[in-house]
Amino acid sequence: MTQPTTPTLTSTTSGAAAPADWRVFAAAIRESLLFEQSGWATISGVITRHPPYAAPTDTPVSAVAPLRQANAATSSTPAQPPTTASTLPRTELDDILDFVEAEAEAAAALMADALPPVPDGSGKEAAVYSLRPAVALAVTRLAFTFGSPAAMYNALSAPGSLTVLSADTLGLDEPLYKVLDHMLSRAPFWPEDAPLPKAIRAEEAMLSKDNRKTGAGPIGQLVPTFRTALETRRAIVAVALAAGTLPTALRALKPQVIHLAPLDRAMLAAILTDAYPDTGGHNEGDRGDGVAAALARLPEDARCKGLGPDDLVLALRNPTLEGAIAALMLAAAPDAADGPGLADFPLPQEVREPLEQMVTDLLAWQAGEIAWKDVTRGLLLSGPPGSGKTEVPRLIARSAGINVITGSIADWSSEGSRGSEVIKAMRECFARAAAAAPAILFIDELDAVGDRDRMGDNNRTWTEYVVTGLLAAMDGYEGHEGVVIMGATNHPDRIDKAIRRPGRFDRVLHLGYPTHDLIPRRDPLAGLAQGSDAR
């Protein structure tokens, strides 16, 4: 890996990029970030060597420590004096100097992202920087999405435009926002004479509930900088975790939504060739047979799209390309489909029929036989504890060959019980389901969300805020292809009426405790091979 000297880019003149142009675009973004060496984007000191242990044969082990002490004595770094009881007592001047030193270190840490490191003049080899895994993922997918600076400019620069850039991957929205903000102020990526769009995090576009006026419309709920950008026809780009998690007021403005291109094998190979310089680079002709064979073992595109920043961080800890690919293969591997399916679970017929219809619809949708709008959804499971409510979604997912993501108020409030913290965790859960699509998003203990009409509710403000947030999230995913929302409750009468209106949870399936007559009957000879002698 060579250290870049200046960011360069060959721009295209048309908005339509050639298939291979995204690699040039990604390389230019990467060089620009490495050139600035911002702490949020780059890291140095990645260990690339592991020499074997070799002790000198003519030096006894007992002599190693004294030898190191002797070397330390001749080192350019002076040894620190030991702390003893005879150390002079501290004075007020010592405390002042310690305070000044601590403040200087804190100021240097704050400026680390803005200022590149200053060479120490020692003549030592300069540190080699590389992109952090999450940033590398954001850069690669962003470059693949637009293909070229010209295409990105055409998509985001129209006066008065409002665009939502959806990351669709948990933990990628913040790196994506920072990369985009970096690019929008750099000449290689944006014309110098063109107005700059207003880049903003989607969740920061709205005033907090304490600062909103009661009854304010969508515009009145916007932060002043966002509202000013609208009034001056400035192009706005809001970066969101997922389009379905947009605040209701922002969704009411009907923005154009651009989904970040899902990760595939080609993009993953590009990230790996940057992380492991000995692979030969992006040119396939420069790669050895071993590297080409290793990259050929990458997961299929359908599995790659579920990999996120955390998966990359853990995979790239491996010192070898082969080890990283093995870790990615493990992270992308589907859950084992072994075990009982929906057909093996004891259910009354009035419950089994709609559930089996959902499985049939999901399989037909995956085969392209029906549209997503025709898939059965909106099912709410009701029953006493131990009736199998939480097991049914897993059985449906296993039978349909899809993923299942679970959430509940208990899960969403585990990091904090404030309404804003619950809503944030809720949106992340919905976004995780979107990233894992096709998937079932199962919301357990739905009655714990609360009912805004319940009398004597001492937490009425919290209940209204959380219920409204859940309704907004559900409406945001209404019609979202690949995500089926299911719920479960012990007390359907305690659920807010708006949650159960048509289009949300409008069909309740009552489960009781299983009985012997509900256990599916199996043919004892069903497992025998065809044509075997059963005498």
C-alpha cells in the first residue's frame, strides 16, 4: 500500500457511468480521505507482520533482561525516575502545570480530525494510513451507487431538490454522512462554482419534541437550518439509516429516496484488495492464482448484502486474506434450516391456515410469481404465556427460507428508558429487518407499548411519544418489499386502537395451549426411500 500524495480523479462528462467507472470513483474518494488523514476515516499502525520467535543461541535466558536494561539506558528516550518515598512533595505550581498539560492534550485530541499529523523530523518512515472498515464500506457502496462524480452531481444538485440517501445497513449511516459531507466540499467531486447541497442527518432534521409548537405542521417541525435551505431552494441531502425510519414530518415532504447499492462480491473484493496490499490491487491480471482463488470463495451477492461494518471489522482483524474471507463466509452463512417447520407445530386449523398462506405467499413472491402487495401480512398472535407465540415467526421464517428479526419494548428500552432512546432503538430494529430482507420483523409483547386512551396513565406523555413513533415506523415500512411485520401479545385489548387499524395489525390469531389432537400426524414410513421393500 502506497501513501497517496494528492487526490486525483478523472471525471466523466455524462451522468451515465460505465460499469467499471465506480472503481475509479471509489479510488479517488479513498485517496482524498487518506490525504487528509482525518481520525474518523483513517487509521495507522495496522500490523502486517508477525516474525517468529528467535532467541540467540549463545545468550542465556537470564541475560536477556539485563541486556534490555542496558539497551534502555542508551535509548534516546530518558528513563523515568522511580517513585519513592523521598520524592519531593507536590506544589501548587505542579498542579497548574498538570492542568495545562491535560488541557493541551484534550485540545490536540479535538483537533486530530481537522489537522494532519506533523512530521517529527526524525527521518523515520512515515506512517501508512488505511481506511477504517466502516468508512471503506461507505465509500465503496457510495461510489457504486452513483458511478461517477458527474452522476452524483446530477442526482443531488437540482435547486429545490430534497433527497434522502438511505444506508439500509445498521451502523453505516454515520460513516456515510461523514463521507458525503467530505465530498461535497471538495473540488474533485463537486464543481467549484456550483452551490453546495445542505447535508444533514435525517434524525437531526426535526426539532426535539420539547422545542416543537403544539399542532405545528411539517415545516414548523424542521430545524431552522433545514427550513432555511428549503426557503432558499438549496439542494438538501438527508442521510438516513433506512428510508422506513424517516420522521413523519420529513416523509410528508415527499423526498426523492436513493437507496445505497447493496454490497456484492465485486465491492467486497475491492475492499479486501485495499485492506491486504499483497493481493496485487484491483486489476485482476495482477493477482496471483492464490489470491484469485481466495476471492472466488467470497459469498454470493445475496449473502454479501447482509454484511455490515461490524462484520468487516471482525473479518479484517485476520492477518491474512484467506482468514478474512473465511470470517466473512461465516458471517454471511444462512442460519441452519434444520429442525421442525410450521407443519410440525400443533396449531388449530383457524390459525394454521393464514400462517401457511403466509409461507406460500412468501415462497411465491421469492419465485417472482406474485407481487409483494399480495403477500399475507398484518398478523397479530394472541394467547397466554407458553402458547408458542414467539416460536411461530421462527417456524414461518424457517419454512419460507427467510430471516427473522425480533424486538420488543423491553429490548428497545434496555439502553435507556427515555422516549427518544426507545424510538432510536426501535428504528434500528426496523432498519435491521430491512437490511436482512426478506425477513419477518416480529414485535413481541406489543401491549407493553401502551394505549393512549387508557385512563389513569401516569406516563401518558411517554406513551403518546412511543406509540406515535411505532406508528410512524410501521407506516414507513408499509409496502416495503421483503419485510413482513408480525406481533404478539397476551392482552390484545390493551393495544392502542391505531396499532390495530386496517393495514397494520388488523387480523388477530388466538393461540391456546396445544392439545394432543392438534399434534400433526406423521406417516411412519414417510422417511423410507422410494422403492424400498417394506415387507
